[in-house]
Amino acid sequence: MKIMVPGSLLLALAAMMPLAAQTTPPTAPAHRTAAAATTAHRSAGGCVTPAPKISEKIPALPASAPCVKTLYTVTRIATSKLDYASPLVSEEVRESLGSGPATFSLNYVDTQVGTGEAMKAGKWLSVQYTGYLAADGTKFDSSHDHPGGEPISFPYGKRQVIEGWDTGFEGMKMGGKRRLFIPYQLAYGEAGKGPIPAKSELVFDVELISQSDTRPAPPPGARPPVPPARRPGGPPTGPPTGTPPGTPPAGAGGAPGATTGKPAVTPPPGTTPGAPTPPNGASTPPPASPQTPPPGGNPQGTGGAAPPSGSSTPQR
């Protein structure tokens, strides 16, 4: 038995086959969520919309300050994937084992445009700064609070500070001031460090003071403050606040820088320094002849001998 197919139907099927071959299910673009998030934070004109959310405890910028702009945006592609984890594995460990894609930006506001020479990579930059935790406004460090209020110095672009600092001064000139909004990926990472909690976004108000080819010499007697250390180094800390270099601990005797130990004992009047003290009730020996000449040698008209080697002389 033969089945007859009308010629018109064959022609219709033949016409539909190329269309079916060209029609494929749409494929979702890679990193769609990250791209959408990045686009949502930028608009025409370079302003970040909405502006980064920070604590109200952080000092507000002047009304005349320009809008927040993006210095650069980074998208990190996932390098590992967690295929299986036992119910015994905590959520923190799961997150550390499987790193997904992430997109983040280093944002900034130039609150004062410098009038000096332009910043150059590889130079030593001298910077005044104050750092805040974006979430709660905690001020965790400031060069103004260090002894003497001296700026810190670091070689720009040499990976000796956090990445947000190592790249955040682009386009600045001497005398310029800038507020940096640093994501945790460019700061102290997922673990944090010291007073910096895990995944902390930071806000820095910085002022570019000067630059030089070599490290600037600190003022006499001053200890150079420490810039925000690069991971896995410590958090940004400076010298102990309120303790000038060389000052002995509270209650310690001696001049600054002297070896600490038992407090110095002032000998009784008329006794020779270093001589043993008579026991209670014993008579005090008569004053000994002075054996230590005044500065400059023996007094005129006397034959006083110089003190023997190793004898002690009370400090004034």
C-alpha cells in the first residue's frame, strides 16, 4: 500500500527545515549577574549611582565635593568549584573552598585637586590619612594621631601596602585630597586582620603631601609611622599613640634610653658613692676626703688624685 503525500506538503516541510536548524535556545551570557551589578553602579558622566553606602559616623564630604567616580573595576573569574561537601563542613569552610566570580570597584572622590606636580609610579609618596570602617564608621587609624602627626611614606606601586593604596593615587597631584572607597578584595580580604573584621570595606581620606626618589628622612627623634600593610601583613597601625620614642615606661627610672633596672639610690650626705651603708645603730664614719675632682681636672692648690678606674660618679 502506498501513501501519497501531496507535493504542497513536501514543499512546506522543506521550507521549514532551514528555519528549524537556525533556531537554537538562547544561551545566558557568562557572568550576567556580575555585569549587571557593575553596570548598575555606573552611569553616563562617570558618577557612581547610587553612591557607596557608608556609616553616618564618617565625616560627610563638603557640599561642593564632586560625585563619587570609579577609578577601575575588576571581575575575577572563578578558579575553583566545590563539587561536594559533607554536612559536617561549616558554611565558612564551604565559602573558602569554592570561590565564585566577583566584580568590585575602587571608587573615589577628589575633594581637593592638587596644584603641584603629578604623582609618578615608583616614587616615595608622603601621605596624611585617616581610615574608617565603612560599615560602622570606626576610625581605626590616622597619621594625625601618631606622635608628631607626621605623614607616612611608602613606595607607590611596589606592593608594600594594600592594593587599594598601591593603585588609589592615580591621577593625583601634590597637595590633592581624595576619599577612597576600598572594597575588601583590595584591602584585608575575607579574613581581615587585627582590628579589621573579615570582608571589611574601608574608607580612607588621604592627602598627597610630597614625593621623592628615596625614602624621606623622619624628623630627629621621630619614629616613622607604618602605612597600611599589604596582606598577609598586619593591619594599618602606627607607633604607640602618646608614647614618644625613647620614653621609658611609666615608673621606670633613668633618663630616656637608659637601661632600666632597680631605681637609683641617692647616697646619704657625706658618704662616698658606692660605699657600703653601715648597719642600723652603727656610727656613721666621718666624711671622706673628696676623691673625684671637678670637671676639668684637679682643683688648683690641691693634690687630689683622680678617681680609680671603675669608680662610679652620681648623675646629675
